[in-house]
Amino acid sequence: MIGQDIIDQFRALLDARGIVTGADDIAPWLTDWRGRFHGQAAAILQPDSTEQVAAIVTLAARLGVPLVPQGGNTSMVGGATPPPDGSALILSLRRMNRIRSISASDNLAVCEAGVILSTLHDAAAEIGRRFPLSLGAKGSATIGGLVSTNAGGTQVLRHGTMRALVEGIEAVLPDGGIFEGLDALKKDNRGYDIKQLLIGAEGTLGIITAASLRLVPAIAARAVGWAGVRSPADALALLRHAEARLGDSVEGFEVIADDGLGHVLSHIPGTRCPIETRTPWHVLIEVDHDSGRQPGPGERLESALAEALDQGIALDAAIAVNEAQAEAFWRIRESLSEAERAQGPALQYDISVPVARMPAFMTDTAAAAERAFPGTTASSFGHLGDGNVHFHVRAPKGTADGPAWIAAQGAAINAFVHDAVVAAGGSISAEHGIGQMKRAELGRLASPARLHALRAIKAAFDPQGIMNPDKLIPRPGEG
Amino acid sequence: MIGQDIIDQFRALLDARGIVTGADDIAPWLTDWRGRFHGQAAAILQPDSTEQVAAIVTLAARLGVPLVPQGGNTSMVGGATPPPDGSALILSLRRMNRIRSISASDNLAVCEAGVILSTLHDAAAEIGRRFPLSLGAKGSATIGGLVSTNAGGTQVLRHGTMRALVEGIEAVLPDGGIFEGLDALKKDNRGYDIKQLLIGAEGTLGIITAASLRLVPAIAARAVGWAGVRSPADALALLRHAEARLGDSVEGFEVIADDGLGHVLSHIPGTRCPIETRTPWHVLIEVDHDSGRQPGPGERLESALAEALDQGIALDAAIAVNEAQAEAFWRIRESLSEAERAQGPALQYDISVPVARMPAFMTDTAAAAERAFPGTTASSFGHLGDGNVHFHVRAPKGTADGPAWIAAQGAAINAFVHDAVVAAGGSISAEHGIGQMKRAELGRLASPARLHALRAIKAAFDPQGIMNPDKLIPRPGEG
């Protein structure tokens, strides 16, 4: 545990609200929100400005004290949880929560790291714009964390991940120097794109203190539809058909296995199947228009789905007749994980493969997993257009002790699924990052060239290893 | 000069066509295409496969022999010219010119580094798709060079620079390891994005051997218009108006000063002003539709321009009535540099500033330059929507000896313009990169944090400094 003398040196850099040392105040931030990772820290540093962050990092570098940056603490991979030996301090960016500027004519918002995602959504809506990235944790997740993890969500098909929305970054590098890159330049070829390196670095190369973010027009009209299809391959054919007919106004395209839908209908009150036929696979599709363009999205989606039915790509289809029904369609998609938890213990994977290979991956890997681990059932859902599968392996029916099942089978099933991902040319982390949870698996599966590059960059930026220690970069023994 | 014994060791790795040592055969590749930079090299290595590139780099690393990668040799900044002391070998990627795969359903082409841009254009057109990046050198420039310099062009407003079109990269890193990153994953959060680091690295971190590139639908219909406006500020207002009315179907938006137009009309035979009024500034605008969507682009552009005239944003406007006229409008834009050369010597800058600051930059910096360097005239044109200005300072009227004027005044004018760019939060290289030409200026003007990061990354990847030596990274004395 870091001693009092060191804490006092950091205290001297900050105002009264700038440091938290009470055990009860620190406790909630020592564990990730799913309760899987636990750490210790003698203090939370809460700077109020970029200059204070720079002063903290400079001192940390001088003393060799590791820092664990934290925003909303919504990591899915233990990325914001400090090490268990208390050797690091938490650096919270939550007080840096100003929207420095927001402009409709420039389609740009400059946000400090601690701005909560839903706050930015509201600010953009007030000026007739939209920040087109959203996810379940939007009421807690902060801009700094979202940029540091290159967050995704349900709108990636049209607008890309966070990487595509970040136009500039301000960050404090591990030597305390401030990287001033907030100017939103659409063309800038002054060498290596440092901004791109910091996006998705999970705080291991420096502390992001602010970002310039791209806004898009507010949605003028939307249409949400549901289609039943025979297979993931037909779902992909439907996506290509929709893209050809509707262009990039296709904003959501989610594929759902019928068993997943069944769990939702069984466990989530008030849900019903949007179409009359129960088909093996389902597709949720959303079409958005930014303008009052005619014909509207409903009419265009209807004619695209009618063609798909005619051509036999879809077996059945429905379009939400009003906003309430549109939300009911989306609620099914958003309840899939909750419904599955009610069904019993499961291992869940956030993985991606090239879009063209996704249909085969979904069916073949599920079947192979069920064969390899008798009694389990495997299925998947997710963002088909992004190649992003949420792949789940459920414990055999009647498994009462989920943790014991995971302890016994987890490592083998993890390895099985991840090996299948690598064989398909995919990624063992589509959206959530590596953090602590997938660090060893990254070490096991990354190519030597990739591992070498990751370690070389880390060593170049952070030779002392004080930036979010033990996250992302595999340890020497790990690959 | 590198000796025969070393040449022979490289020769042993390659087939007969894999190495060129005749002085006459080498000569054309020792000078950049504008004849500004001159180098020496004892051989050109011409591998035919990624494995041969890896073997070459492995040997180069062992022997400490620097390599200068070269594609079409169309660099604007001396980025592909070897050092004058003959201490390096040229590594040409031109024989690696296969399109490994191209797919309309995946909207993806996997191209080797030596594929010429116009070859890819043709291949995409054959399958009803388009690769939406083009530039003057498209008949020579290669994919490897375009990726390595994050090339731009006239379609960036809608489709982004090369960075936005690269979905995967294969490269040989400076230790000879092959980075296999061709799988096009739309979501991949396995740590630092190595691909992003190699894009725009100008061959200083490794040799790009292939890239997976995004295709878009072919253009179904286009409309090209011309508008006369009062000022760059009104040109920006017209852009915002066009974006609001026409969404992202605005593919080109070029702003041109009236004096530049005047030079074209004087020096380029067969050109005429598209509108009747001579206004202080001009805008060329292109609207493209991917589908047969109605109303078509011509009708939509016409109504948007009519509104702009009504609102006083535009002073006059015209729409090309046929494809020949559309090409005549574009010919004016594309002849600006040639016309200016006919007018007399000029210094030309490839710079960018945030879009919102571009109007003030264009007028204020031109006036300030003319005051600071009496007799000169300054003006600009370029891609307004990208914040990319082509800023020119012309020698005083009657200057006969251009090179002498540049020798006397060039350094001072360069510094003046670049200082103004930095003051406006801009970049001294929008499209062309740094190469040899802007290396010292980058050193003078980059912030310490950026310089430190650039040098740290270079040292981490290429500790021996064998990858495109003396390009991009400022020397120790330079900043």
C-alpha cells in the first residue's frame, strides 16, 4: 500500500475535493461493476483541470507511482480496477465534466474526459444535433473511457466506433507532457497519428483529458422492422439487399437466434414476437432519415422488405406501426442478456469476425461447442453488419452452481471459442477491450509481430510502466 | 556507396528480375518527379512477394543497411528519394501488383502494395463498385504509397482520406516480422491499432505489402454546379447550406479565388467562366447519387442553389447541363496550378486549418503575406469542407529568375506561412506528408509532446533507423 508521505505529496497539488482517502469513499471504485475484479488503492485523485492532471502525472513519474485512470467504472474487462496489492492510485476524471464548446454549424463538441455520455446526448439534442454512439451504460460511462476503449454500440454500422467520431484529443503523456491535439483537422499528415494510438489504449499510454467529437444531424424520422429468416447466411443476404435499396440510412441491423428470442418471451414480461411465424433466425432493422426526405423511412423499408419476401430472402416481416412498437422491437434485442441470465449460467463472448465469415461462424462454432462440451447449448446474436457476435455458451440444463461450472469449464470453453475466432481471422475483443480479463488470452493468441509491436509502443511511451499497470499488455510469461 | 559484397547477399534472396543494378535503370528512381530531390543508390530491390520483402528486411536489419521504399515515386515532399550518399538501397514494391481479391458483396478489395490506383479504379468499376479516392497521379501512384502517405484528393469530404478506406494492412516490420492484419474487422479492440500507426508513416516504421480497401457503390448520377460568392465566409455558409439540403451526397466542394480563375481563363485554351458575373470568389460543387433515387442530383442541386441565391449566400450560379460541361467545370479547378505556373514563379503550400477558421485564414493570411513581402500576391484555393487550403505566394510581377527568388525569399516566406498555420491551429502538411521537404519545419513547429511521441515510436519500431532514413522524423538538431 502506498504510504502517507506519498499521498501528501499528491495532496499538495490539489484542492480539498481533489483527493479522496476515506476507505468508505474509495470502496465503490475498487471493484468493477460486475463484481469480478477487486483491487486496493490508498487514494483517489480527482483533478479538476488538464494542468492538474499534468502535475499529478509528473509527480507520479518522478516517484514511480502507477496510476489507474477511471471514468464511469463501467469496464467489462476489469480495465479500470486497480491492482490488488494497493501499489497504484486511482486517477478519476469525473470532475473534469465540462463541455468546453458545442457547435451545430461545425458539427463538433469539445468534451472533457469526465462528461457522461447521456449528458452529451442531451446537449447535442438541444442544438438539433446528435452524437451517434450509445450503449447500455450511457448514464455512467464517460467520454474519456469511451475514447480510451474505442467503444462501439448499436449504431456502428452507419457511424462507426468511437474512433470514427473522435476528431481531436488532448492527453497527458506518461512524462507529464500535454499533447494538445483538440483542433479538429480533417486532413493532417504530420507523421504518426498519435490520436489514433491513444484511442483504444485503455489508459496505458497516457491520460485522455478531453476530446473533440463529431456530431451528426438529429434523426428526422425512423422506421423499425423485424424479419424472420432461415439462417445467418440469409440474414447477411438481407443486409446486402437492404444496403443496396436503402443505402447508408440503415442504422441498425441485429441478428437474433430464435432460442434467444424464446428466452426473452419466456422471461421478460410484456414481450411478444413481432411476426406471426417463428423462424429459425430473426433480424431487427432500423432505417433513419436525417431530413424530411420523401418517401419516408417507413415506406422505403416496407418496399425493401416486400422485395425480400418476394425473393425468398425473408420468410416473414413486420414494420413497427408507431414509436411504442418500435421501442418494443428494440426491447427484445436489449433484453437478450437479461433473459439469458434468467435461463441459467452462461459464458458470454464479445468477439468479431469478418462480416462475410460471420454466418458460418455463428452456426458452425455453436454446433462445435455443443459437441465439445456435452450438455451445453450455444447461440449468438449481435451486430451482423459489424461482424460483431455476442456468442454465448450456456451451462447444461439444471446447473445450479454457475460459479463452480465456470471454475471447472470456463478456461477450456474460453480457449475453444477464442481458437475458433482466431481460425476465422477474427478478434477476441470486438467492443470491450482487453483490460485484465483478456490479457493472458491476448498473449496466447496474438501473432509475434503484433505482440512485439504492442510491447514496443508501451515501452516507448511508458518506460516506467506507471500508466494503468497490468492492463492490456500481456505479461512476459503470457505469450 | 554500398559495396558489391552486400549487393550480392541481397541478390541471393531474389530472382533475376528481383534486383536492378545498372546505373541507367536506376537513374529515373533517384530523383523525385518534380526534380527537387536527388539521391544515390547502388541497387533497386524488386521483391515479388511478402516473403521476399521479409527476407530483404531481415537481411537489411542484420547488416544495418537502410531501405527506401518506393511505389510510383510521386511524392510531393521527397519521401521516396534515397539519401545522396548512397548509404541506402531502394526497395521497390512495383512488382507486387496483384489484386488478391475483390468482392462486390463484401465491398472489399485486397491489393498488393504495387497496384496502381487507376488499375484499382478499373477493377472496381468492372464489378459495379468504386474506390472513392483519386488524385492527379492516379496513373502512377501505388496503393502502398497512398496508404503510407494517407493520401487525400477531391473526394475526402464524403469518403475521407485513405485512412478511412483502409480496413486492413499486411506489412513487414523493421525486424523482418510479418504483421498480418488484412482481415477486415469493423470492430477490433485488441489494443493499440497498429494499422493506424502504419498509415501515414511514410515507410519509416515498416514496409506495407498489401491492404484491404473499402469499396463503395458506383455513381449512378452526378450533378456539377458553379456558384459565385462574395467571400470565403459565404462559401462556407454555402457549404453548410448544401450539407443541410443534400446531406452526404455532396462529394466535392472546392473554393477558388477570382484571380486564380482569371489565370486559368488567360492561360488555358478553351476555358470559360461558368457564370456570367465575375464574383470575388467561386465554388465548384458536385453532388452524387449512388442509386436511381428521385429527384436526381441535378434537380436537388438546382433547388439548393436557388435557395442560396434567394438568401443572398450566392451571387450567381450555374449547373452543368451535360457531362461535357461538368468536365469543363472540373477542368478549371484542375488547371489552377498549371495556369499559375504560366503566370510566374510561386511558392505553394499544402496546409490545413479547422474548417471554421478557414475563411478568415484565407483572406487574412493572404493580405498579411502581401504586406510582409512587398510585391508578392497571395491567394488560395482548395477543399473547403476539409479545411485544406492550397495557399500560394506568387513572386513580384516581372520576376524572371524563379529559383533565385525562391533562394532569396523562400525560407522567410515558408516560415511566415507555417507560423500562420500553427497560430490557426492547423497543420503544415494536409495531404502530402513530411518526407525530406518539411522535416526541419516539423521539428521547428511541432509541440515537444508531439515530437517526443514521434521519436519514441520511431525508436521503438526501428531502433537501427533502417526504414526510410532521414524522412519524417526531425533530426536531433531540428527542434
